[in-house]
Amino acid sequence: MRGCGALLALALVTGTAGMAQAHEDAAPELPVIQSIDFAGNDITQPKVMLREMVVKPGDPADPARVERSRQGIQDLGLFKSVAVRETPVPGGVALTFVVEERWYILPIPRLDANSEGESAYGMTLRWFNFAGLNHTIRGNYTRRDEEKANKGESISYGVGYSMPFVADTPWGIGMSVGHSETPITDFGGYTESVDSAGISLTRSFASGPASQGWNAGVSLTWSDQRTEGLGAPEAQGTAALLGLWGGYRDVRYAIYSEEGIVWSAGVAGANEGLLSDYSIGSARIGVTRYLRIGERAHQSVHAFAAAATQHGGPTGYRSVGGAYGLGGASLLRAYPADFVTGDFYYLVGAEYLRPIVWDWLRGVIVLEAGNAWAEASSSDSRVYASLGFGLRVRATFLVNFEVEAGVAIPLDEGGQRFFASKV
């Protein structure tokens, strides 16, 4: 009997092993990636796309990982379309990622006005994907006339340059400089001038595509405020702010819409006597969630929330109203620009978007709520809420260019306001 039991056990084991081997034999073997090439990238350098991929030569051509690599390239936002071809070659397959590049240089003339008597004109320049390395140059020149009793026409200009993944490392560098001058007619008249400069260092901790996942950074920003004229008050002086921040990004870019999440948080501060004439500190946090809904392509809901606080500052700082303001074309759209100001604010809201006829044209419904106070401890229960209806247009031949226009109404009082801005 013992011999029969042993033979039966051996038969079961042998049968099970045979079935497993048969299953393995039936499973198709994935071809090996022999090479990876690119087509259509007249400007973009291959290494910019390679670091967003999760496959390399020698890996199995797993369809899911090949598609994730294609999507990673598309998530850069530099291309109108991204496709992949698999070509049989000796020993496996060759992958070719075919991209259609966008226009990377975007000069934007500025000419706007609003019902508060404010007007501005100038020029903004955005040069994306500079040298094919996904570097960005930003420049602006603006003249603004607020037509207020205590201000004349101001002028401001600046330039910035950002370099993610310097020398193919996870480190990035950003730099900026700026200048502004504002005539003040109160107190006998004087001119306020502000010079600024900044540098930042970022670090990616991505485990997949380099532009997704966790990131952190440190920055040093210097500013100098001066006043000149017979009625000029004491200048605020200089401040050297040290900033620290971190965040997370996991967003799938679908050309006309997005899906995923982005959040960030940071602190910054300057200490009197340490390269600064006064002490100041701030903290901020923000999150945006992109959700696809329904069967209609590019139909989505965007939920967002943000809050920030600032403490300290130069002498006379309170007279300017505070660090943050709500209202205007993109924050609480139903209210005038800087309708409420203070050193503490919060804003929450959601957007519903649905294509109208074409994918690049979407209707939008925006619900926002928020407030700002002199400081968090002085907050009240008042909530300003805005409901807006409009159209949003995404120009797919340009990088990061989307505009909207519509009408918004405040939910706590009558009236309505027209809004229009770049998203």
C-alpha cells in the first residue's frame, strides 16, 4: 500500500509539472528589442525622449511597457502626436517612435483692459525646448496704467532660463532676473523700483519616466526695493529668501486633455541681518486632480485647492494690502482683480470640461470659493464663491497654450463679469 501511495504521489507531481511546462510552452515568447530610433524630431534631441522611456535595447518588447514609453514621450507636451512602430529584425524587433513637433517659439503681444480702468500692453516671449534639450527661456516686457489716484504708468521686464536634467543627471537649474518701476503720486510723488534675481536647484526622484514622480528643490531669491523722490518713504531695502519645496506629478497628457494628479508644498524665509534688511516667512500648498469622466473623449473634471500664508515683512508692508490677492480673470473670476487681499488665503474649486464639436474646443463650467485675510488668526466665516461659464481653446500646434473666455457670476450677490485669460 505504501508503494501504491508513493507511485500515486509521483504521478500527481509529474502530471502537475507537465501541465506547467505545457502552459509555459504555449505562452508566446516576447521578441527582444534590438534598437530604438526616432523620426520627426528635427529639433528635439533623442536623449530628451529616452529618459522618459521604460524600455531599452535588450528588453522584451512588452506591449504595456512600450505603450508606457510612448505615453512618457507624449507627456512632455512637446509634440502634437507620438506613435510607435515595431519592425521585425534579426533577433527581435526595432522600435521607431514617430513624433510631430510643435512650434517652440511663442511671442505673445499683450494688450488688455478691464472695467476697473486698468490697462496694460507689452510682449511676452516663451521659447520652449531650447536647443532641443527641453530647456525653457521666458521673457516679458509690460507697461501698465492702473488709472488710480496714487499710481502712474508702471514698467516691468524680466527674463528666466530653466534647465531640467542638466548633463543627463536628475538635477535641474533655473535662473531669473527682473526689474520694475512704479510712479506713486501720493506724499508729493516718488518712484518705487524693485530689482530681483533668483536661482534654483531641483532634484528628480522618479523611478520611471524622468519628468514624473517625486521631486524637490531649493532656491535663493534676492530682491531690492528702493524709493526716489521728494515725498519718498523709507525704502524696504533688500531681502535674500531661502526656499525649500517638494512635490509629486503623475499626469497622462492626452493632447486635448489630461488625467492624473499634481501637488506641491514649500516654505521660504529671510532673516534680518542675514543678507536681509527685514525678516519674512511664507508657506504654501496646492493640489490639482485631473479626472476623466464618461465615455466622451476629453470630457473631464479638474478639482483644485491651494492655500498660502506669509508673516513679517518690511516696515510699512501692511499699507500695500498683503502678499496675496483673489479676483480677476483666473482666481475667483466673478470678482475684480485683488478684490480681497491679505497675508493668508485659500482657494478651492472644480472645473467641468466637455468638447463642443471639436476636441480642441471645450465648454467649461467653473465653480470657485475662497477668501483672504490679513493673517490666518483673523479669518472670518465669509466665503466668496464664483460660478463661471465659458469656452476653452487649446492650440495643439503650440506648447502649453490654452485660452478661455466666458461670464462669471458671484453667488453671494448680483451682477456678472466677463473673464478672459490664458489658462
